[in-house]
Amino acid sequence: MSRSVRLVPVIAVLLALALTGTACGGGSGRGVPGGAGLGDPYFPKAGNGGYDVGHYDLTLDYTPAGRRLTGTAVVTARATRDLSAFDLDLAGLRVDSVRVRGEDARWERAGRELTVRPRTALTAGDTFRTTVRYSGTPRTLTDPDGSAEGWLPTADGALALGEPVGSAAWFPGNHHPSDKAAYDLTVTVPEGLQAVSNGEPAKQRTRGGRTAYHWHTAEPMASYLATVAIGHFDITRTTGPHGLPVVTAVDPAEAAASAGVLAKIPGIIGWEEDAFGPYPFSSTGAIVDRRDDAGYALETQNRPVFPGAPDTSTLVHELAHQWYGDSVTPGSWRDMWLNEGFATYAQWLYDEDHGGPTAQQTFTRLYEGDHPEIWAFPPAEPPSAAHISGSPVYQRGAMVLQKIRQRTGDDTFRALLRGWATAHRHATATTADFTAYVRRTAPDEDFTEIWKDWLYGDGRPARP
């Protein structure tokens, strides 16, 4: 499509306004744009600069038959600098309107970036509310490693999965793990379907053949951990240790196969509290969808998602992520081993405490076996975004922890696991934070070789 350049000035201005969104008024000149992207080493455009989100209030309406989503996102944030403009991440979907502090704002789109220009510049320290109305058919995105994320249509509804950047497919936000927030999510679907999300169910209402489900997440959550599952589910509410609510939602086709393992959730949470410290959230549970709907499990906060009935080891892994990954969240995607290495090591510890091989036996089997994939790259330095879920991040990441245990002894190591989860509870942390914490916890030990050979070294270390 070509456009004539012979436009009178007034027409040019009107055209520019139409292309950038709405709006009368220009906004003051004070402040600078917040910046598109936080410079993550693997996803440099993920997240945005200049503000910190405190709360998302998401109102969604979805009809599976037409795969149409309409949404309103109210994003409450605090400016961290004077801002003339700021960005939100949104992949696809049509933006219908944007308001900042109750006033129409100018906006423009470029790829996944929604740039918002409020009428009046924001001052550092200001708390402000942005309301984005949007609609369309949400996309299923493809990760750099080839797996599907974003909004996944299912046989009877949809499943939203966000790791690493898929949440931008269904709501606008600051989609980087370093910016965590509380959430309220209301999802309206045709009567007879359920909508399950993170946190706790707040209320439910049916009117005119459609049912609205409201879920509330009080503790801070990274956007990649947000989920919504729409479909037919058997929803069960029980309790775990010290009255902890346990909410499970299971596709009826998976109910029989899932019942036995999901009944272990209270016991697993109790064991993990002994190992890692108090459970960090106000509820727990699981979402089990049909086996072919996602293809992988994900540690969505409060309520991990499983593609079909999980086995006990996978359940232990995803529940351990509630401490390591969900409560203590990686500062960047380079720090993924702090999620996956810890959750994998939780599986080793669980086996050790429940009649299986010891963690040292598992370590030795991997070291001595024919597993070249484990030594493909250092766990703390995946070579690209396609490798952040690679075997070294999981298995060799867990081996780093076993090496620390060898050096410190069991008592100090167990204290270290609990202390790390406590020190960064509901916060973010980097690999540098972790190595510094280990040195403080065991100041008389020398970890130089472990960092050099196991955490950052190439290939299989010479000595186990």
C-alpha cells in the first residue's frame, strides 16, 4: 500500500493521530521515554524501563468457538524516573483504547511494543494507572527452543502459558521476570466451562448464559508465571499443612490417572517445607489439562500446569519451583539454572529421603554415564535463548548444588537451601547473588573451583 506525500499539514497531523491511536492534546515536554526493553541477555526487548508494576487487574472475555478474546488491562505502576512515554509488551491483538490517569493517551505499535504517551508527563515516584482495552484472536507463540507458549487453543477451551515471554500474547504488561506484581483476573466464558488461574478463587457469577470467574493473587508474581485454563475441569478443594488451601483442576479425561498422584500434594508440600522453609504462597494445587494440549509442565504460581497426569517426580519438581523460581525469581533469563537446577535437585533429595538413590548416587551416575548433553555448555551461561531450558541448566545445575553440599556438609547445606529461599522471598536474584550468599553462609570454605569448573566451565570437569 502506498500513500501520497502531497498532504496539507492539517491532513498530515490528523493522519498521524489516527495511526498512533487516539487523542487530543500533546503532553508536557518534561521527562524522557521509559525505554523499550530491559536489555535481558537473551530477550533484550522483554520488559520496559522507567516504571515498576504493583498490580494487574485483568478482565477477559473468551469464546472458544470463535477464539475471540476481548480484554481490559488496568496496570497500576510507579514511575521510577520522569517519563514522557513508556512501553508495554503486547504481541498481536488489536488495541482499542489507552487511558492514563483517566485521560485518553496517545499510543503507537511497533512489533511487540505498545508505546504510550500520556497527556501529562509522569514524575518519578508517581503511582499511575493505565487502562488498555484490546481484542482479537490471541496468538500461540513459538519459543526459541521450538516449544509453544502464549495462548494455546485446546479441545474445549484454551490454556495460557508464559515462559519465557508468552504472557504478552494475552495481556499488555512489563513482561520480564524482574518486575513482579499482584494480580486480579476475571475471566468470562460460556456457561458450563470453567476458568482456572493463579491464587485463590474470589467470586463466581453467571448471567445471560456466561459465567465470570474471579481469581486473586496477593503475593508478587512474575508475568511468565501467570496462567488461565479454560475448559471442562473437575475442581477439588482440600487442605494441606497448617490449613493451606489446595485447589486442583483436572480435565475429566485425566481424572482417573491423576487422582493418586495429586493426593500426594499435601505430603510433598510438607516435605518441601522441611527442606526449603515455609511455603511462600497462600494456596497450592495443580492444573491438569489433556496430555496433548501443551506438551510440557510449567511451574505457574500456586498452581503448576501439567499436560496429563504427572508422575510423583515431576510433581515434586514443579512444586519445588514455588520456592525456587516463583518466590525467588531469576533476575534475568541467564539465571534460569537457579530455577531448574534447584527444582531438579529437589527431585534428587526427595528420592534420597523416600527410599531411592541418594543425591550423590544420582550425581555419580550422571557424571560417569554417557550423557554428553549435560556438558554442552555451562549452566550459568547458556549460549542463546534456545538453550535456557537445556540439560545443563537442569542436570548440571543440580550437580553444582551437590558439589556445594560435598564442600559444606549436610547441615550447612540444608541451612543454605532454606536460607536462600528466605533471603530472597518474593524477590528476584541473580547467579552473582547466589554465589555471594554461599560464600557468606560458609565463609571458611573455598568455592572457587566449583564456580570455575562446574558453574561456568566448558565440558565435563576432570574430577567429580
